Amino acid sequence: MNFLKDQKKEIKVKKRKKYFPRLFMTFRAVFLFLIIICFLFFNYQPSQAIDPIQENISISVTVEETAPPTPPPPSGGGGGTTIPSKYATVIFKGKAYPGAFVTILKNGTVASTVTADPLANFSVVLSGVPAGIWTFGVWAEDKEGRKSLTLNFNASLTRGTTTTFSGIFLPPTIDLSANKIPRGEVLNIYGYTAPKSEVNVFINSSGEILKKTKADDDGGWLYAFDTSIIEKGRHTTRSKALSAKGEISIFSQSLAFDVLPEGTAVCCGADINCDGKVNLIDFSIMLYWWEAREIKHPCVDINFDGKVNLIDFSIMLYHWTE
Ligand SMILES: [Ca+2]
Ligand SMILES: [Ca+2]
């Protein structure tokens, strides 16, 4: 009897030994499954959540057969035949700035110019373009004379077709109220884009700072940047626009500026010693640093281009007071 009991116990123990690993495996599988579900859930981001300003721009390109010209009416009973065009047509449609002067380049030379309308829209048709591979460029100048970067397109054109580049959105123009500014003062960063666009202003410091502003009805935009949040030294800024219709521009030019120690005297332009006059005293200071390799005077380089030369002298002459 005892022998039978011992056998039953042994069988139970064996069953337990088989049962527990299986249970453990099941729990482990369920646990892993739950972890995967949680991971997918918390890491899933719907496409709408992606910041469009970080996405690449997208310009639509369509190619259609150019409609042949209307054949002349048949004369004397002869049948007219339609001859396909030997050339290609290229159309550029997009946004620049209100009243901007838009230039189209074809292999680096000016092919056409047009003025954008008050809503910043422009449309240019280049007809009679020989078939082949071409590089087209588009750039614009805002109403205050600032130029945009050039957007380039490569196109392989086939005779008798019309290629349309639409959704072009030129980058904003950008300017600064100062190239050198004491830390803590406000630096105005401004320019033009399409009206009511969102302008993302990037300041590249030790890290990248992103500020947002909105263009007005005239396309003008401005961000008053508080320089107390960045360190002394050289920084750069550039901007990117998102139009009211969702088009994204490429980045504007990158402009550099220097943040000086707090309380640094601000220079007075051509009046190098800041005495209210532009005269021989200023000129003598300029002569001392003329074309010097290292300029230690804070204000003698009037246009802050790192050189003291004829450009600074011409600025001084323009402001000469006596
Ligand atoms: Ca002076
Ligand atoms: Ca200079």
C-alpha cells in the first residue's frame, strides 16, 4: 500500500514538474505580449502629430502633352496636319512675398521675371524650351531689396510636353537689427514671407532654440529675441515658413550675430568715438586700424565685416559732419 502511495506521489510530483514550466512559459508569453502592446501604444504617433516644419518640402511636378496649336483652316480642299511642337513648356507656380520681384533662371541665366501679387502668388510660363536636361532656379527679392536663397530644380524635358512645378514656396527673407549686441538686449529678427504664414525662427546657440511668429497681411514678420537666454559669443539664426495653406519653405539664409558682454557700449556707426560728430578724429582712429589683421577697437569696423577698409571709409564719408 505504501508502495502504491509512493508511486502516486511520484507521479504527482512529475506532473507538477511538467505543469509549472508550461505555466511559466505561458505567463512569460503573455507578459511579453503585453509589453509589446504597451510599447506600440506609447510609441505610436499619428501622422498628424509630426511637426510639418521638420518635414522636407514637397513640390508637385506634372508633365502633360502640350496642346497642339489650332491648325489653320483648310484652303482649297487640302487637309491640314497637326505638327507637334519641337519645344517644351515649363510652368512655375508658387508663393514668394507680396510685390516680390521673382526671377526664373535657366541653366544659371535669367529666363524670365515676374512680380508676385499682393497675396505673394506668382506664375511664370517658359515656352519654347528645347528638349533636354535643364537646371531651373527661382529666387525673389522682397520689397525692401532683400534677396531669397535660390530654389533649384533639375528637369528632363521632352518635346511637345508641358512640365508644371507647383507648390513652390520660396524661403523667407531675413535680416537683423544688429550684428553685435550686448547680452540682455533685444535683437529684432525680421523679413518677408507670404501673408499670415507661420515663421519658425531658429537660433543656433549651444543648442537650437526655436521661436515662432506670424507674418502680417503684408507678409512682414518680426521676432523680438531676448538675448539674455543665450551665452556671449557668436550665434546664427535662420528661418523657415509654413504658409496658411500648409506649404513649407526651405530654410532662409543663416545670419550670424555676436552677443557681447552685458553693458558693452554700443558703437555709434561712422562716429567711431561716439562724440556726436563724424570728423577727422574718427578718420584718424580709422587710419590707425586701416587693414589691420587684428582689430581690437570695438567700433572702428563700421560695417562689422572683420576688415577696416574702403567700405568703412565710404560709410564714414557719407555720414561726414564737418
Ligand atoms: Ca566722432
Ligand atoms: Ca569693415
